[in-house]
Amino acid sequence: MRKAKLRTMRHLLGLTVLCAALFAGASESLANCAKIKPRAPGEVYFMRGLANIFSLGLDQFGKELSKLGVENCVFNHSVWQSLANDIVERSYRGEVSFPVIIIGHSLGANIAPKMATIIGRHNIPVAYVVMLDPVEPTFVGKNVEEIRNYYLPKRNDNTLHPLQDFDGDLENVNVKRFGGFDHFNIDENRQLRDLMKSRIIDIINARIAAEKK
């Protein structure tokens, strides 16, 4: 009986430490993203999934974009509402650097179209959204120009669906045929990362060219 109590106490202590670490990580990422002040066109938001021990391929992707001069931040999906509010508030002050791009993995992929839709309802266009294997069906609304759902089919539906007011470019891409990765490392896949990076650069360059006219 005493050993069982000790095991329970150790388990609870471990959960407490984990929760504290997750809260600290989420708070730090929120603070960093709230300070985003792009010096060039483009703001890219990377949304991790469960905890801060998965979706680390997004961190590496962010570093690659930083080397190219593209402003970005990586955060846990749990703080998405605060980041959406920050973007909306900055839009009133003319401080948003378009194009706005959102990429999420797992639970972050579930939230990515939701965050984009909320921003879009404030008449802030979101140029590009990428979902990396969401875990449930998702929906997207107006002012989202392009959205891609790269998903591995599950027992329950995990595809993307347009709301009635959506008028952008939507595609569900079943990546099972590609092979070589699963839910936990799809964010590290080089083929998908190169595809996303190329599209991000094209969108940003198109924005720069349009502003020069």
C-alpha cells in the first residue's frame, strides 16, 4: 500500500513538473511571437502540437527561413488565440507585414485554419496555410487565400472542409503514398519542407513585386 502511494506521488510530481515546463515554454513562445516586428514582407507563424517536445521540425524550418530573412516564430498551439489577437491589434495600427502565413503540425494543424479564419473575419488576408497531419476534421472560412492539408488518413475524418464563405484555394493531399514518415515526424520531412519553403518564397516575392508597381 505504501509503495503504491509513493508511486502515485511520484507520478503526480512528474505531471506537475511537466505541466510547469509546458506552461513556461508556452509563455516564452507567446512572448517571442508577440514581439514580432518584421523588417521585410512576410510573417510566418509555426504552431506546434502537443507539449513542446514534438513538432521540433518546425523549429528547424523556422531557422531555415530566418537565414533567408523571413520573420517567423514558433509557438505551442495552446496560445493561438493571444497571437491572433496580437495580429488583429497590430493590423489596426498598420503594423502587420503581409503576407501572413500559418503552418501547424498535429494539434497545431487543427488550430491553423481556425486561427486563419478568426484573423480573416477581421478583414486580414491570410496568404498561405499549411496543415501537417491534423487529428480531426477542420474547417476554414473567408480571407484565406490558399490552404493545404497534408494528411495521413485516420479512422476518423481528418480532412479539411470549406465554410460557406470560403472563396480561396483549398486542397487535401493524402501523403500516405509518399511513405517514409508518420504522424510524429511528418514535420521533419524534407520533401514537404522544401515544397512549403518554395511556396513561401514565391508568395513573398510576389508581394514585393506588387508593392514595387
